[in-house]
Amino acid sequence: MTESRQLCPRCGGTLSPAERERASSRERPGICDVCYLNEFDLVSAPEKIRVRTCATCGAVYRGNRWIDVGARDYTDVAIDEVTNALSVHVDAEDVAWGVDPEQIDVNTIRMHCTFTGTVRGTPVEEHVTVPVSIARETCTQCGRKAGGYWASLIQVRATERTPDADEIATAREIAETYIREREDAGDRNAFITETDETDDGLDVKISTTQMGRAISDRITRRLGGTIEDHATLVTEDSDGNEVYRVTYSVRLPRFRQGDVIDPDDGKGPVLVRSVRGAVKGQRLTTGDRYESAYEEGETPDARKLGSVDDAEETTLVTVEDENAVQVLDPETYASTTIPRPSYLDTGSETVFVLKSRVGLHALPRESVE
């Protein structure tokens, strides 16, 4: 019987059984291993690569946007770009590679790459050199920062008063923390353009309207108050869409936690505990809970008498009965009868009191200390 043979169309040699088996596969059917390897390219690489980087923040432009890559230097950037640009043949197995960067000048890095692998059971090795050109530019974000770009303005004010230093510091911290969280999440559009403390409160310019709203919401959740927004048309973009700037007016409540107020209900002063949605607190005459009516919200009809910062520690002289105690007036040192609220510790030798236009009242010790 005559043995059936199959010849390589390139060299005319007889194919081995393994080569004949591959003749019907996708691995270059009908070609012997020697001819296949002679024509085989382990790696496909571009002749050169141009990398656009931001000279300010180090971001790299890929596709159609700037990306923070976290590279330590431009050599790391070049290695990343070469890695993304090279492709290894699908038939190669056990592929490994290394790179030897050569700095030609400040803008050019020559990447010498060595690849090894196995093809059809045969070890192969290939060397490629890819020049990488570094183009230093200014990314969109850094350009906007340098140009003072902003899309929303947060104005922190207060009703019938000026925000105090703690409220200003809290609002500033809320804005900075939110933007930092967005940056950590990879949002390149997140930045604060300007923060300005004015005679009336705090102004913060933010990069986007959405972030301006989110920060305003966080401020009112922490400090209470309301938000009003007003949009102003400033220009049109390249597609003809209208571009607006939005001002968010954050109005903090008239009263704040720690204030002592005198509501017009005639039931005595109240220590304010919360101003979120409504004024909540504690009566200084009885210790009973207080909450402003729904329709009054955060601004009940009341006058401010002082705050816990005005409290003074004085001597608790004696307990008269279940409704009254005697203390020393911190100004006159005269023994004075005052209401005995439920929170007052009659076993203590001292008590914190607030003296106001409506009299002398004991404050909860924990609200002062």
C-alpha cells in the first residue's frame, strides 16, 4: 500500500503527522513548522508612540479623555503606553516579556522590549524597539483651574445673623471633604476654584452645578437651614447648548444648637438641641422637651437670650422643693430662687446658670462642659 503524503506548499517538504493534523486547524493549515516559524511574528508593535501628558498633574490622554494614571514619572507612562499598544500572537504560549527603557532626551524614551514564548512546541524570542514621544500639554481640568473656571457658587448665610466661625469652618470642611471624595473616586471634574470668607458668610466656587448642589445639601443636613438656587445663562458650548452657572443660597437657621431662646408661648426659655427641620430643645424651667410647630419650622417666633457659651458656674445653695432651688447669682452673689428642671443634679455643689433678661436659669451640665 502506498503511504499518503502531504507536502508543504512553501518548501515542498513532507509534513509530519502532527503537521498534517494541524493542516485543518486555524494554525496556518498545510504549512510545516519551519516555514510557519519563518513567517511568524510573535509581537505586533507600532513604529512609534506619541503620549500626551499634562505637565501640571501628570494625567495621560487616552481615547477621547484625560485619565489619572498615578505614574511616578514619564518612564512609567511610556511603559504603560507600550504595554497597551503591543499585541502578542494568539498562537504563542507561555509568553513573557521585559523592557529596557533608554532615555534619549527629555521628550523621547526608546523602549527596548524582549519577548519569549513557545509556538508549536518551539521556543521563540523576539526583540522590538518602540520610540515613545512625550508631548507635554495642559489637560482640561488644569486649564479650567488655571483659568478660574466655575459652574456653581455656594453662598452660606444665616437668617437675621451672621454665620459664626464654627459654622464657616464646618461649611468649608464639608465642601473640601466632598471634593476630595470625588477626586479619590476618579472624578477629574471635581475641584474648588475659590473659597472666600466675606462679611456675610462664606462663598465657595465649585467646578460643576451637580457638586454645588450636593455640597449645599450636606451643609444643610449638618447645620440645618434651607437652599434656594438661581441659574444664570453665561454662554453656549461648541454644540450650541446653553451653559448656565447656578448660585446656591444656603440660609442657615436663625438659631443654632447651644442657643437659649424664649419662645412666645409663655412657657419659659428653651435650650436649643437641634435645628434640623424644626427647632428641638429642652425647657430650662422644667426640663420638658420642646419642638417648634410644623408651620414654624426652623424659625419659630422667639428671641435669643444667649447661648451655652455665656453660662457661668455658681454655687447650689439649697433645694427649696420639687420645683425650685436656690443658687448664688454669679453677678451679685445674692442667694436667688430659680426653677428646678428635671435634669438638675441636686446632689451637686455647683450648677451652670445663664442670666438673661428673663431671669436666671440652670443649664444641663453636659451642654456646657
